[in-house]
Amino acid sequence: MKNTDNITVNMLELASELAHKRVVESNCHTIWIDEDEQTIYTEEAQDLFNEYHDQYETIILECKINKP
């Protein structure tokens, strides 16, 4: 039987998505979308993103399953 509780994810991408979502939800930091549809953060928002990213990366690493 296949264990469907475990999935493979890109840790950095997941941490980035979660951090970005949290920055956007904070509503107190300005971000822009430029003409190339790239997200641009203010310095304050970038600092907050970096902090959240580190926190999420740590949480994800703590959930790592060690293969036998």
C-alpha cells in the first residue's frame, strides 16, 4: 500500500511561497508587480520576507523524513 501522507516538495520554493503569502497578508508592507510580472518588495518587506522564509525553512526541515 502506498503511503499518501508523505509527499516530495521543493523546500526552498515552499518556504518562499509561504513567506510571500505572509508578507502580502500583513498589509503593512508595499510590494509591486513590474512590467515583467516580477514581484518587487520594499526594503522593509524584503527584510520581513527573509525572516519568514528562514522560519518556514526551519519548520520544513524539522519535518524531514530520514530514509532508511
